[in-house]
Amino acid sequence: MDTGIKKLSVKEKVGYGLGDSAANFVFQTMIVLQLIFYTDTFGISAAAAGTLLLVARLWDAITDPVIGVLADRTNTRWGKFRPWIIATAIPFGVMAYLTFSTPDLSYKGKLIYAYITYMIMMLIYSANNLPYSALSGVMTGNMAERTSLSSFRFVFAIAAAFVVQVFALPLVDKLGQGDDALGFRLTIGFFGILAAIFFAITFFTTRERIKPDPEQKTNLKQDLKDLSKNVPWAIMFAVTLLVFINLSMRGSVMLYYFRNYLDPASMVQSLQSLGMTRLFPNMDSVTLGFSVFNGASQAITIVGILFSKMLAMRFGKRNVFIGGMGMAGLLMLLFGLLPPQAFMAALLMQVLISLSWGFTVPLLWAMMADVADYSEWKNHRRATGMIFSAIVFGLKAGLGFGGALAGYFLALYGYEANVVQTQEAILGIRLTASLYPAIFFLIAVVLLFFYRIDKPMELKLEKELAERRKKYKD
């Protein structure tokens, strides 16, 4: 019986990582550009867009446990989770294209179209990404290998994020030739094709090794009961919710920050000093500044990810998570104090935020797999899909609340699309890029002090579960 303790090959880790590259071609676009696409290109109000993001993502989050239950009960020769990845690959790309399309409809018609396409997109995202995430929990039972696998995953995820955040807006400008609606449609269509190809690679290069006890009976009621008593799961659920409220809120408003707060003349001067205007002479200052800002952010995040495993091996996942997220939250507070002429200071601050956050990026998902192990260790039952789906529920709810809060804050402070903003509206943009998201990170830090799976507990779980799995009959 394969207990899943042996090391994974680099080929398999790369194959798995490409799956998150695929997801992030669309996921990052939704975080960074979805809100401003709806308000400034698609043509709906900030408040309506905020409500759309909240309703659609909460509805999607509610479906996650259902998908988790179905995935846990899927039995094929390819495993439980891999079939979901290949089955959703093409629909994922198609719905991404439709979600960022702008049909010629009335305002009400556009709202209906936006709700339908976005809700279907998020449902397919769940049916793909939840089994994909759970796959990491059954590829290996070695916790160090899981951290390594998560590091590979997020290097590829951040590489895709780099592509989206650096090149998406210039591609929209280039392909649209002044027509942003066409530019968005073609750009996301290209990303959707890449995503489908990468999902197929993930399916063909990975393998599921960790299986439940063959004598374990399927019992949804018992799975839910086990979940309700799993304190580490409850904490990770709350942390995930708070983290993605932060990422969604801050990511959604950052382009507004560039377009409406930072001083264009100072930005041009800074970009000239970096040599960027010579490299991209025909790109406007906001697009170029935003791309450089995001590119530096994603590049330094990869550096943080590369050090994550080493730090986690020495200090434990929980402690590294606390340190990295706490520092990122404090730096976000300082970000709100920057004057409009301080593009270089904003760039430096973002680099430090991203480095601090980068240390934690692989750990969230590795800790989810640890929570599944903890449940198996405590209850003698394994429900990987259920554990991951319940935490991914927090992720989706966080995306919904974060995107909605960004839209609501913009509306509250008086933002109006495509006009010169009032000082109050600019204040709202600044606070939504700094103070408000930082609060959620700092609350999550406090919660992690109560998370009990520290370094000694990780080693105990790995050893005792490996011994149990040797007793399973093939």
C-alpha cells in the first residue's frame, strides 16, 4: 500500500503547479480588473457592481460544500479529484470569455447578463479549483513535500498573476485599439485558451496516492459532525475569509488609486528614472505605472514563496504565517499615509508588503491539507474534499465581501465613473487601498495564535497517520 510518504518528482510538482497558473489567468483578472471593468467599461454603477460581486460569490461559496461532497464520493480509475479538473477545463475558458464580454443591451439587460455569466463562471471555477486544491492533500502524506508542492504551485500561480497584472491592461489597450470592451474580450479569451491547456497538463502529470481507509463508510452527517468539532478547521476558515476580503478589496481598488490619486507628472518622472519610458515609449503613464507596480509586486512575491518552505521547516507554518501576514498588515497601514507624488515610495512599500505576504502564500493551502490530516487523525475518517470545500467556502465568501466592500466604499465616498473625482471620493479610494484591508489581516493574525497545529503537532500527525495507513488492505 502506498502511504504517500515518498518524495514527489519535479515533473509532477510542475504539472500540479501549472493548474494554478491556469486558474490565476482568470482569478487574478477578477481580483484586479473585474470591478473597474464593470464600472468603467461594462457600464454599471459601483454599488450595483459591488452587490453583484457579493451575491454571485456568496451563491458560489454555498455550492462549494456540495462540490466537496460530490468530489469525495467520486470514484474513477483516475481518482477522485483529477477528473473534475479535465472535465471543467474548456467550460472554464469559455465562461471567462463570456464574463468579460459587453453585449449591446439596456442597463437592466446588462445587469441580468452580468449576473448570469458571473455566477456560472464562479460555479465552474469552484467545480475546477476545489478538487484541484484537494488534490494536493492526496498526492503525498509527507508534510514537508506538501509545503514544497505548495511552493511549486504558488510560484506558478504568481507567475500567471505577474502576466495578468503586468500585461492584461496593456493587452486590453493594444487589442482594443481604443475599444476597451473589445480589448477585454480578446485578452480574456486568450487567457482562457491558456487555462484550458494548462489544466489538461495537470490532469496528465499528477497522481492521487492518499486514500481513505477502505472500510470507511460514506456518511455525510458524520462528515459534517466531524467538521463542526474541528477547531483548527474553524480557525483556518476564518483566516481564509479575512485574507481574501483583504486581497479582493485592495486588489479591486488599486487601479482606481492609480487613475485618481497618484500624480501623473511625478509618476512619469519616476518611470523615466527607472528606464521604463524608454522600454515602453507609447504606453500612457497610468497603464505603465500600474504594470510596473504589479510586476514588481508579483516578482518579489515569488522570492517570498521560494523562502517559505525553509522558514516553515525551521519555525513551523503557523509562526511564519503570523509573522508574514502581521508585517504585511502593518505596512498596508503605512501605505495610506503616502502623498500623491510618492510613486516610488508606493512601489517600495508594495514590494515590502508582497515579500512579507509571499512567505505565507503556500502555507495557507498546505495548512488546509494539515487540517484534513488532523481530522483523519482525530476521527479515524478522511474527507479531504469536504475539508477543502468548507475552507474554500471562506475564500469565495471573502472574495465576495471584499469586492462588495470595495464597490460600496467607492459609492459611499461618492465615486463616479469617468469623471474628475472629489476629494472625498479620493479619500475613500486611499482608505480602501490601505486601512480597511489591513484591519482584516491583523484580525487574522490574532486568530492564528489559537491554531493548535504547530511544528511538533505536524510531526506527530505525519508519523501516526503513516503507521495507520500501512495497515490498510489493498
